Amino acid sequence: MEYFWTHQENIPEGLGFGQFSPAHFIWLGIVVLFTVLISLKYKKSDFDGRVAIRRIIAAVLLVTEVIKMYLIARDGVDIMEYLPLEVCSFAEYSIICDSIWPNNKFFPDLLLTLFLPAAVMALIFPTTAVLPAINYFTINQFLFHGLIIAYVIARFVSGEIRVQYPTLWTSILKICVLVAAVFTIDKLFNKNFMFLTNTEGNPMLEAIWGITGGGIPYLFGLVVFAVIVVHIFFLVFKALGKCVKE
């Protein structure tokens, strides 16, 4: 518990729980468990109950992000390197908006086809693997991304989110606009939000970098990879949608 509140930049090497370690699988199991529980509770709830669950999840996402930013600043780490401009940060903003305006047509397709896959990937390849398993930033990563997954799955199994193939390409267009905006910020301020200019050692991104050779081809490789993943998730949830109806 000595390093519970400590940011990874101030933690000695060799204390991480490690990717695909027993601790990693335990955290993934916890995420699966509360996703199932939240989804079942949400599906059984009435209108007011569902509104409350959506807004509680949105509030928890916001509060955990504020606490994380406070701890980063308290530890003397350059907060400009950790501004909430990652894919799942935009997932948080979308969930907050979606929880307030649940009948909107802008966010549901993004939640299912972009932000859900991104949250899943963030848990399979956690950036906190270099941290102890019991550390606030580790807990935050699995709680934050787990709640994104639970929110989307709960709305999906309740029949509130359905995506059709034409809207899939609308989502891809939104992805490209988002990537272009963040890439511009990265280049202007020499940052690496959304891992658009550097892999930061992420194994999945390292593979894309190795194929493309880095630079602009790497950026296009990320977009192509996103398009492939979006299609895979579309097919999976299209099939699951039929099961849910039945």
C-alpha cells in the first residue's frame, strides 16, 4: 500500500502487476462481473431507474477522472502530458451527454462501435501494467473503462442502442474527424494523445508501427485498424442483437 496514491512516474521499476498476469485476469474478471450485474439491474429497472443508473455511471466517471488529475498534479507530474484527450476520455464526455439526453441520435452508434472497442482494448493492453495491482491509477483504469463497457452493454441488452450498417460509416467519419483534431493538437504541442504519434510501448500499437514504419503511415494504419475493429464489433453485436430480441 506504500505506493497506493503514487503516479507511475514516481514508482520504482519492477513493481508492476504485468500484462496477462494473474492479477490482470482477476481485474478483467471483476470488470466482467460488474458489467453483468449492472446490465441485469438496468434491464430490469423502470424508466426512472434507468435514468438514475445512467447518470450515476456518468457521475462516477467524472469524479474518478477529477481525482486522477488531482493526484497527477499533487505528485508533481507534468499534467499537460495527461490531459483527458484520449479516446476513452471522449467516451466519458459522450456518456455524460448521452445520460442527459438518452434519445439523442449522435452518441449511441459511437458508444457501441468506437468507444466500447476502445475500452475493451484499454483493458486487454492496460497502460497501468507497470503499476502495482492495488494502486489508485490501476483501480481507476479498470473501473473507468469497465464502467464505459457496462454502460454501453446495459443499454444494448435493454434494446436502447441499435446500430445499422449505414450508421456504421457515420461513426467511422466521426472517428476520422476526432483523430484529425487530436492529431493536430499532438503536432502543435508535441504531445501523444490517443497514441497517434508514438506507441508508448503498447504491444498492439507496436505491431501496427512495425507494419507501417511509423509517421503518417502509422496514423493511417491506426485508422484502418479502427475500421476493421468497428466492423468486427458491428458483426458481433448484430448477431447478439438477434439473440437479445429472441
